[in-house]
Amino acid sequence: MKIFIPITVHKPHALPWAVLGAVLAALCLSGCALGLPPTQVPSQVSTQWHAPLPHEGQLVQMRDWWKAQQDPLLLDLLDAAQDASPSVAQAAARLQSARANQATAQAALVPRVDASLATSRGQTQPLTPVATTSSAGLQASWEIDLVGANRVASEAANAQVQSGQAQWHDARVAVAAELANSYFAWRACKRLAQTAQRDAASRQETARLTELLLRAGLARAGDLALAQASAADGRSRQSQQTAQCDVALKGLVALTAWEEGALRQRLARPVASAPDLPSFAVTALPAQTISQRPDVFAAERDVVVASAAVGSARAQQWPRLTLSGSIGGLRYSALGVDSDLTTWSLGPLALNLPIFDAGQRAANVDLAQANYTQSVVAYRAKVRNAVREVEEALVNLQSTQARSADAALALGGYSQALELGTLRYRQGMANLLELEDARRLALAAESALATLQLDRQRAWVALYRAAGGGWDAQEAQTTVVPPVPLLAP
């Protein structure tokens, strides 16, 4: 039910008692609390990590981790991937939408003022002179925030902006991790392709040597067949590995939107072979590490927004009071005579009283409360998942570190055995089966070491991603997010 109290005031000192009473009532009601649910809930994080933390060599800041790798191509690919990423663009667009909502919510806290200007000239009635009429006016309206509903909506809009900015950073971190994994995978694939090429050449040379020995009567026909089969297998492995590298390169093209020819030229430049990535510090306190994750921060802001939604729904059960006013001037000019008329009014003062809606407002409160519960559950699940991701990354990093020395030792031993076996075979002191067995072990050891190096790089990337990628909540609020160009309809 709405109650309108129209009030027209001609003298400033004649403000009606009705207006004074309404303002007094508004001030009294403004002290009423909406009873918002808690905006901060306990995260239920363990007090310590159960996996060892990486503290190896010189530690670098996580935000400078990519630069510390001293790979200009990787930095260029990261920039290109973030510029081309649809998820980053979508996150930026959502942030723009949140900022627009923030401006709308903040505007509701202050009066709205509009201006109007009009002029006309003509003969309005028969036998009257031609006249010029000009008018100007200001109209104002204001919803008095009785129970703080507009203030709560403004705070919720601020939380949405913070959440949107955190999600934008999270999208950038996720894209960087995906690009780095693809880039490291391509590098590892090229190392395996080089290994396959050397292996195929070695098998072909063994087949050629075996054919010469057969002609000299120093080898059997079965040895030549085995050598030729081994050479064919080596060529097949090389072709398969080359195809895998081409597929990985096309994945980089899709991530970066680079032209494939230009990307191949950049990738063809020599780089250091599989350097160990620099270390960055991870705080020993899980709660502090988790707070550095933008997705966890965004989930926490979602709880604030859901709490505000409960308050907004409860505010609909309270009266709403709006106040309007206007002032205008009219100038009438005819036959050289000017007439001025100024009017102003205060009102109407409208009071909206909710009386009966068959339980709709109460149902909206229950719905908002249920959404709030879901937000809290989602936040705690996000925290648990973040802890799991960090723990898994730490375990994988420790595992790859523990296996690195043994893998390198195994490769050295098998490579030496292959060299000795090749020499003995050429001197006729070993058979071809022994040589092929030594070759198989050496190839497997070299492939295992390359795969282990890739696993270690991926573990570092996973830890970088799980630890938030160097994101900082305070600095993130001052980061300028590039606007997304909107498409015209």
C-alpha cells in the first residue's frame, strides 16, 4: 500500500509538520538493523602443510617467477596468450558489468536531479498576440534509506567489483599456467624427438654394418633381418615423435593466436636444454597461502554479496519512503511585455507500506538465505580444494626432486653400456641381441629423464597456480584492468 502526501510550499519557513514528522520517522527507522548473516566465515584450514616446502637455492618472488626463467620467448607467449584468451576477456567484461552495477548502487544513496528546458513561439488562441514562452526547471527525487537497504546494496556492489577483479587475475594466472605447460611440453617433445632421431640414425648404422658383416661371412641372415627391423622401428618412433611435436605446436598457436610460421621461427632458435626452474617461497601457514589465491578471495566476496542479498530481501518487508521536489521558472513574452512566473514544490512524500503479499517477501528472504548457505558451502569447498592442490603440487615437486638424481645416474650407466656394447659388436665380441637390449635400456632411460624434467616443470607450474600466482589482494585493487571493447548491436 502506498500513501502519497502531496505538499506544495510557497514560503520556505512554512515547511509542513507532515514533512518534519516523516523525516523524524525516517531517522528513527534508519537505526533498524537488517540482521545480515556473517560476511566472514571460518575457512577451516589446517595449521600446517603435510608436504615438504620447496626451499632450494635462490628464492625469487612469485610475481617475478616468469622473468626469472630468462626465456624471452616464454614471456612473449604469455603476453600473447593472455591477450587472446577468451576467459580473460570474459572476466574483464564481467568486471566492467560489476563496476556499472557499483555505480548504479552508489547513485541510489544520493538524490537524483534532472533538468528541463523548453521554448516555444506561436499563437495559442484566436485573437491573441504571438507570444514566446520559455521555461526551465529542476526536478529532484530521493528514496530515503530507512533501514539501510541501499547502503547494503552499495556494499554488495563493491564486493562484486572486488570479486570480479580477483576473477580477472585468476583467469590470467590460469592462462599463464596453461601456456607454460604447453610450452614446456613442446620443449620436452623436441628433446624426445632429437633422442628419437639419434636412435634412428644409430639403428640405421647398425643395419648397414650388419649387412657388411653378412657379406663378409661374419654375420647371419637373421642378424640382418633383426637389424633392419630395429632400424624400421627407430624410423617409426621418430615419425611418431615428430607428429606429436607438431600437434603440440598447433596447441601453442591456438593459445597465442600467433601465425604458425612466425611461431616456428621463434621456436627454432636455440635455448638452454631443460633448465631447472627457479624456486619461489611458499609460506608455511596454509591460511596465509590460501589467502593469496584470487579464486578463494572471489569466493569470499561472493559470501559478502549473498549476505547483502539477504539484507535486501528483508528490506522489502519494511516501509519505503521517497521524497520528490521541483523548482521551475516560466517567462512569457508578448507585445513587448514580459511576464515571469516561478514555482516550486516539495512533494509528494510517498510512503510504501507492505501489508499483504501471500508470503512472497518471506519466501524471497528464505531464498536469499538458502543462496547465502550455498555461498558459504562453496567458499569452504574452494578453500579445501585449494589446500589439496597445494599439497599435491608439493608432493609432486618433492617426488621429482627425489627421482632426478637416480634418473640421471641410470641414464649415464645405460649410455655407457650402449657405447661399450656398440664397440664390442663392431669388434665381433657381442651379438646383435645384446646390442639391441643395451640400446632399448639407454633409450628408455633418456626418455624417462626428459619426462621427469617435464613432470618437475609441471609441478612447479602447478604450485605457482595453486599458490595464487603471486596475486596480492591489496595491490590487485589498484591494478588497471584494460576495458573490453563492446560489440555494437
